[in-house]
Amino acid sequence: MCKVYEAVKNIFEHIFPSYANRCSNKIVKHKIESRENLNCPSGESSLDLLSKDELQSLLDKASQARTKLEDKAKTNVIGVTISVTLIMGAYTLVQNISGKYGTSIPFWIAFILFVSSVLYMIVAVIHAIHVLTAENIVYYPKPGLEGDEEKKDLDVQVGLNRAQNLIRNNYVFTSYECIRNSLICLFAVMVIAIVPLNSKRIIDSYSQGSYYFSEQALKSIKRGIDSVTVKRFIDLKAKDGYYFAVDEQDGLYIEYSIKDGNATVYVIEEIDRM
């Protein structure tokens, strides 16, 4: 049961990385506020064995790590702005899905994935910018200290900066995860849009020249409505557009669209003749 819980929790945190980031950073921020359980050099080696120069070197390394994390955050911001082009392309794919399937379910799945992709990108930018703004905190040694007091202070400042770098790293990593999830969603939209449809129903629907009959229209034809009659009626009004028409002569209600000489028939229903 515990393994199942951990697996579900792991999946949840991958889908909602911001939640995992918030929980992790809450723990680290508590350590900073309480000045307890920090990753100080004195926890790795006795403070008496560390010189002032060694502690200062560790503090400089923490500062260099901060700079690298901020550079990664800037890279994420640039990467997301480039991904806007992919998102706009995915919007066109979603539109193309609308008339491709005989049901609206794939369209709504693609639409939800598209919206999720956009939201993930927005959150990725927010996390990256957060590293450069709200989390742009640096801890400096107190001036005027000497001897052991100075070493103790340097020890604490190294621990504080390491903790702050951990928070920055969590935000950068979460930003990466959001970008990853966004690209996964975009890839799923692309698959739904370009997947070849080889079922007999779709082959039949394309077998009649420039006419495409939806699943619902094909069912009406199979029940006995003559497709030739439907095409003859549409050919008389061969202008681009979307139409809701009534063929009073043959007693049919026809819902169809024409674009560039190709007709898509969505609904065919028999009606009572006047």
C-alpha cells in the first residue's frame, strides 16, 4: 500500500511540479529562518580544522553557484519565448482536428492538452523569473568580527547561501519540468492531429471524389438515403461556406460546408415533405 501511495504521489508531483517545489522550498525556508540544520561546513568537518581562507573560499563557491543558477533561469525564459512559436503552430493543429474525426472527443482532448501546454509554459516563466527576483537573496558575513567569531559567522553564511541556492535550484528544476510537460502536451496534440486514419469508415468517406461524409452522415446513407441525391443538391450551390439547407424535393435536411471545391457533409436527415 505504501508503494502504491509513493507511486501515485510521484506521478502527481510530475504532473504538478509546482506543488512539489512549494513543499520542498517550505522546508528549506524554515531552516533558513530558524538557522538550524543548515548545510554548513562545520557539519562536514570540525570548525577548528577549517581556516578563515577555506571558509571564504566556500562562500565564494556558493556565490558562483548562485550566478550559474541565475544564468539557467535566464536561459529558461529565453527558451519559453521561443516555444511561443510551437504553441501557435499547435493552435492550428487543434483547429484541423475539429473536422477530422467522426466524434468531438479527440478535439476536446487536444484542446485540453493545448491549454495545459500554454499554462505549463506560463508557470515555467514565472518560476524562472522568481529566481531572478524574489529569490535573489545573498547572505554576507557580518563586518567587524575576528577570530573564532568570524569563522562561526562565515560558517553560518555559507550554510545560508547553500540553502538559498537549493531554493533557486528547486525553482529552476521546476521550470524545466514545466517546459518538459508543455512539450509533452504539444507532442500529444501533434499526434492526434497527424495520426493516419485507416479505418474502413474513413476510407469509405473519402471514396466519393471531393466529398467527405462524417460518421453521422454515413449512417444516414447506410439507412437508405441516396448519396448521389445529396451530392446533386450540393452541386447546385457550390460556393464556399457553411450551410444548413433543406432539400424540399427529396425531403432532406443537409448540413454541410464547401471549401476550395471540397464538400464536407456533417448531417443528413429525412424530413416530412410539404
